[in-house]
Amino acid sequence: MIEIEAALQLIADTARQLAAESLPLSDVAGHVLAADITSDVDSPPFDKAMMDGFGVRSEDFAAGIRQFPVVAQITAGTSFDETVQPGEAVQIMTGAPVPSGIDAVVMVEQTSQAISGGDAVVTMEAARCLPGQNILKRATAMSVGETILPTGRVIRSEDIGVLAEAGAATCPVIRKPTLAVLATGDELVDVSSRPAANQIRNSNGPMLASLARELCSNVADLGIGVDDREQLAALVQRGLSYDVLVLSGGVSAGTRDMVPAVLQELGVEQVFHKVKIKPGKPIWFGTRTGPGTVNSWVFGLPGNPVSSMVCFHVFVAPLLLRLAGCDPQQRQLSAQLARDHSQRPGRTTYWPSRLEWTDDQWLVEPLDWKGSADLKTLAAANCFVVFDGARDTFRTGDAVPVFCMDNG
Ligand code: AMP
Ligand code: MG
């Protein structure tokens, strides 16, 4: 049995970044960029009006002129290609190009308009009119050829706007892994069935598939495998065509626990079996090597659903992130314990808990959890307190590490 840190290191040692692919802009959020993205336009592409109003020469205003004939109306998407002369104004809308001769825009609310002798005239009521006012100069935000997002950056939804502006209709990104989930156990039936005596529904398959979807490009739920070597081997073989195969059940010491043997028969080499973690001790991890490199990563997670979930968060998610080119971020923070807690010392324990920001600090309450088969309590949890296996008593107010559930 190995420590959690040692297991994480062994998993990381097998990981490599998957190949790059080109994806349409609509699909790239959450991916890592495989090349710098440069802009093919200046932003803004011209000196741009930032207000609806009237463009004038600020030196006219400084010289005391307040009434101007309006020589053009410029709306967004159009332009006025002549030079505006001293003493003249143009009406201009937000987003329209500022014509030559104009160096300030006075907002419409600080003007009044009239018709004089059939011509439009604007009167400035503004107190000030300074050079450059309400104009964004060409290329202020970015220039043609400038790198807007560098290689290695995780693309956020917030980045999609600037990528669109820069003309990145497709982006080179690191491929996210594909993943198959296979739940094993003679006692399992599908969620759509009513379990007969001695049976339970397959909770892990849908749960693991859903967790994996946040980090993978394609997730296949292979359903339920019975505890039979031959039938299991056929399903595992299918699962090995994905980058990552996650099994649940069949990795403990029971007479029907045949997952490790089936995996090894199919050429998956064991990297470790059993980790000092609670819940999740029986976890199995191995890899299958194709021509020169690992091409399948396989986890055998313990069947108890909370064990499966904890193992997914702690061990599987960091591998999925590494394959996709991300650096797994530290997901722990420190919080104050909201009540006393005691445990049998031994393994590091991930305890379903509720974290709240209260009175300017993180306060965490361990829930009344009934053990690794109790999924219902987990629905009320938003984190796990990570209780040190060396201690048996924890007091209200103690600072404890908290593992957050989301992958952010
Ligand atoms: P195992 O790891 O196969 O020994 O299973 C441990 C416990 O988890 C047993 O009580 C199983 O019935 C239960 N279990 C196994 N697989 C699942 C599953 N997919 N969904 C819910 N419970 C499961
Ligand atoms: Mg089983």
C-alpha cells in the first residue's frame, strides 16, 4: 500500500500531453492552446467614436466657438471620407470612424440641435471639450500581428470574444482525452430498472461518466459488466480503445474481484494497487503501452460509490488534466472546523463536508456521513475535509485542509 502523494507521482510519471488538433472557436473553451494566437486586425481598426454625439475640432471649442453647422452624419459601419474643416461639426454614432479633422466627440446629451435656414446646426452646451475626448485611437487595444493568447494558456469562455475579434475561427489546441466508464458487479442493474432482491442500481457508471464529461472530449458509458472473466475481457477490450478506461468494482479481495487479473491478461501493466486513502483503499492503476508510448491509462476504482467519487477527484481528474496539457491546480484550502470530529487513526480520510463563508472566514462542517456506500449525504456536501490519518481527535476551531469538489 502506498501513500497518496506517491500514487499521484506515479500517475503523473505516466502522463504525457496528447497531440494538438484544430477546433472551431465554438468548441475551444476549456482547452489548452497549442500555438500562440495572433490578431489579423488592429483593435479598434480605426479611430472610433465611443459616444453618440457630435465630432468637432477641440481648438474651435477652445477658441470659444459653440455653434457649428453639421456637415455629415456618420453611423457605425459607414464613414465620411472628407476632411472636416475648421468651424464644422459632424454628427457621429458610437462605433463609427472619426473623420479626419475631428479630434473630439461631445456627447449628444451636452448639445442641442436646430435647423437654421434649412441646415442642421448644433450648439455645444458642454463645459469642456478636450483633444481625444470620447475617441479610442486605432490599435489602442491590440495591433495586427500581436500575440493575444500564448501557447499553453487554458482558454476560458471569457477569452472567446477577443479570439473572435482577432479572427481565430479555428484554434490549435491540445486534444482532450476520450474516456470509457465500465461498472462491474453481478448485483448491478441499470438505473431504469427496479432492482430485484439482492440487486442495486448502478450509481457509479452515470456518476463517473458525468464527472468525466467536464474534462474529456468524448465519454462512453459501456454499461455494466458481470463478474465473469470472459465477458469482462470483451468489455475491457472495447474500453481500451479510449485514452482512459475507468472501471468501478471488482478490485478488492473478494472471490469475484477479477478486474486486475483481466486487465493484466489484456496487456495492461499494473503501476500500483492500493493506496492509503479512506475511502478508496483498493484503487488499481495501470497503463498499456502501444508503439513506444503509453496509449491507455486504466483505473480500477473501488465499487462503493463514495470511494469511486473520491478516487475520481483525487487520482483520475489530475491525469485527465495532464493529458489535456493542463497543470492540475491545488484544490485545497484551509478552513476552521465547525464541530468536533473523531476517527479511528490510520489512513488519510476524505470526509464529506459543507464549506461556508461565514463571518469573514471559511467554516467547514463534517456531515453525518454513514460511510463509503452513503451517497445521499454526499448530495448535501460541497467538499471533503482531509483528516490527517495520524490523529484521532479534531476540535472545533482547528484549521483543517479542505478539498473542493469542482475541477476549477
Ligand atoms: P466491489 O468493489 O465490487 O467489492 O464493490 C463494493 C461495494 O460497492 C459493494 O457493496 C457493491 O455492491 C457496491 N458497488 C459496486 N459497484 C457499484 C456501482 N456501480 N454502483 C453502486 N454500488 C456499487
Ligand atoms: Mg463487485
